Amino acid sequence: MHNPKKFPEGFLWGGATAANQVEGGFNEGNKGLNIADVLPGGKERLKLLLEPGFDFEVNKEKYTYPNHEAIDFYHRYKEDIALFAEMGFKVFRMSIAWTRIFPNGDELEPNEEGLAFYDRVFDELHKYGIEPVVTISHYEMPVNLVKEYGGWRSRQVVTFFERYVSVIFNRYKGKVKYWLTFNEINSGLHFPIMGLGFAIQKESDKYQSTFQAYHHQFVASSTAVKLCRELMPDAKIGCMILYAPVYAYDSNPENVLYALQEHQLFNYFCTDVQVRGEYPAFIKRYFNDYDIQLEIQEGDLELIKENTVDYISLSYYMSRTEKVDKTEEEKGQGNILSGVRNPFLEASEEWGWEIDPTGLRTSLNQLYGRYQVPLFVVENGLGARDEVASDGSIKDDYRIDYLRNHIKAMGEAMEDGVELMGYTPWGCIDLVSMSTGEMSKRYGLIYVDKQDDGSGTLERKRKKSFFWYKDVIASNGEVL
Ligand code: BGP
């Protein structure tokens, strides 16, 4: 298909992953344990992520941990990067595992083996002219910081994070030009374990601890921006938001207002602080309503004000539809972010994630209209079960359709005036799913022979979407 919308020269085409979902080698190279290493895979995982009271010490023998080996990127990165280069990637989004650099998070000296591993990965990428886009923290807080300090609830964690950031910036300043601070920072509102490094134990403590942890992350993020500017004046550093526009179920003004409030809290709260450098007006009332009193140290607000990000990166998978009075049946039917079913949208078969490319165009317009800073879509994709045919081919036309429609929506948004830096579809190579902890929910353009029970040869195969995406990149988005 021909795309009439032109993508700008230098558009950053690529793909995205995260250390805890691809690397494996969970206890190699002196790496310490992080949250993802102790979260089991399987049916119970989502429940554990969503419900209060998760304790990773309980029942740990009865679960499986597919990410302990994952797709073994730790040993196979050369083969994988060669495949990315074959597709023509300009950039590759990956994350550094904090626990490879500081195994417990609170040491004074970094772990050289961990640092050397990422040197090798960056060098390999540069060999093919691929620029790394590096997430500093992607759902992988050191377990020791959770147990001993309570995750981001603790102010001390800001100091440990600063040490980690200073080490990686000094080490990789000649090798990495694009940085992101916290993956999907707003996801902590839904999954505090992943996003904020602690489990909510009591409903009564939920609001206070969540927003105090957010304040610490904002201070940490601004510290990273400040350091980045000092050490790498030519680099760009962005925030990362899980963006899901919230639609009102209908034109009932009560539903419209409710959708707006959910939209503000979920999509704008973290972005306002990191891009505008201020707590937004709407959050003051929320803090009053839930009796939230932040401990803010002297200098915090100035630091946040003076060190705002260069760009906004976002993941976009779906929109969310909301109404005030949900019946028990309607509750949580929308998708992973709750909400209700949208009668105009189809959903992915097994996992119920609604498919809404127009929502991406809306999202990009909303974000650019509010902030006027460059945007970067660093996650987007369709999780599906793939079948390998007897001749070894994988015909994932459903994935091609999904990506094509979202790329078209980005083209439209750029015509609307949005400044877009690039596109890195999620899981460009099959990897362990965040919400299920399993392999069978696949996003990749490259298939990896690894199954939920841990079996498989780890062999890589090019899917149909691999060849399709290669043409998309070669034509700079004209051939879709
Ligand atoms: C985002 C995360 C990723 C990722 C993706 C897909 O929220 O940043 O880590 O996994 O969602 O989600 P899932 O794997 O649950 O399908």
C-alpha cells in the first residue's frame, strides 16, 4: 500500500525492548535481583500486579520465572542486532538493568562486568550505524531497594538512583545520544509494583505513598536531566508515558467530566511535572480530596522547574472508555487499564486490548497541543499468538495490519502539525510479556523459539512482518 503522507528525513525508525524482558542471564555477570526477577509468570501474575499486598517471598517455589532466561539476548545480542540491521533500523530502544550496574542498588562502587556488557552492546549497534535509545529504568528496581527501603517511597532511593545515573552517563557519554528516564512513569497509578517499586499493602496508605513515591521519581528524573545536560550537551533526554486517551462513553456531561478527570490524572499529571516543570493545578484538589501531603525538600521544586525534558516519548497500545456508573459486569471490561468496552472498537482476541489507530492520532495531537515539544512513539504493537507453518514461515498479517494503521495515523498527525521524532514498535523481537510474564503473547517481527513452559531452541526466524517493516523503513514510510 502507498502512504501519501511523507515522513521527514532522518525519522528514527527502529524497535523497542527492555532488559528484563529479553536479556535473561538473571544471575550472571554479578547481576543482582530486580523486581521482574521475582515476579512469576502465568495466570496469577496480573492479579499479583493489580491487587494490593503482593509479597514476593510467599509461594515462590510454586511459580515459574520465564524471564530468568528470557530470549537470552545477554549471549545472543550480536545475532539479534544483525537482524535489526537487516531490517534497516536507525535506532534501537533498550534499557540498562540497574542491577547489572549496582546489584543491590545501594553499593558505592559499580559492577564492572555489567558496565562492560552494555559497552559491547552499544559498540555492536554502532558497527551497523544504529543509535541506541536507552531507558534508564524499565520496571526493574533492585529487590534490595524494595526490601530495605520501600522502593520509591524512600527519599534515599533518589541518592542511589543519582549514583547509578552518574555512573552510566559518565561511562556511555560518547556512545548514547538518546535517553529516557522512567518507562511509563504514570503506570505506577495502575501497577505500583512495577512503576514505583513497592506493593500497596493497605488501601488507607495507597494515595499518600503513591504520590510521595512520584515526588521522589520526579526529583530523580530532574536530577538525571540536569546531569545529562552537564555531561552530554548534545544528547537528548525525554520522559516516557503510557498514553491512553480517555473517552467519555457518551455525551452525558457527568461522563464527559469523569473521562476528563481520569485523562488529566493518567495522561497529564506526570507529563505536566516533567515537561512544564510544575505540579498542575488540577492535582491540588485531588491531593485535598485524598488527604495527600507531600514531603517536599527545599530546592526540589526549583530543580523540577529548571530541568524539564527535551522530548516526550510514549507507548501507545489503546484508548480507554469511561463512564461514572459502571455495572459490575461492565467494570474492567475495557482492557488492562480498566474502563468499559467501547462499542466502536475491536479488541485483540485473547487479551482484550482494544485496537484504535485513530486514538494514536488523537493522542499525538493532544500531547503536542499541550506541550509543543517533540514526540517519540517508543512502543506500539499487537500481542498475539503466532503459528509457525510446516515450511517454517510465520504469516502474521494481523500484526502488519495493526502496525500499518498506526503508522498511517502517525502520518496524519504529522500533517496535523505534530513534530514526531521516530517510531520504535514494541518487542521488535519476541520477548517475555510484562503483564503475563509468558512468551506466548508475542509482539515480534522476529520469532523466537521459546515457549511458556521454558522449552524451545531459542532459534530466531524472520516473520512476514520482518520483510514488510524492512520495506517500510527503506521507503521512509511510503510503502506500507
Ligand atoms: C508496556 C511495557 C512493556 C511491555 C508492553 C506490552 O506497558 O512498557 O514492558 O511489555 O507494555 O505489554 P504486555 O507485555 O503486557 O503485553
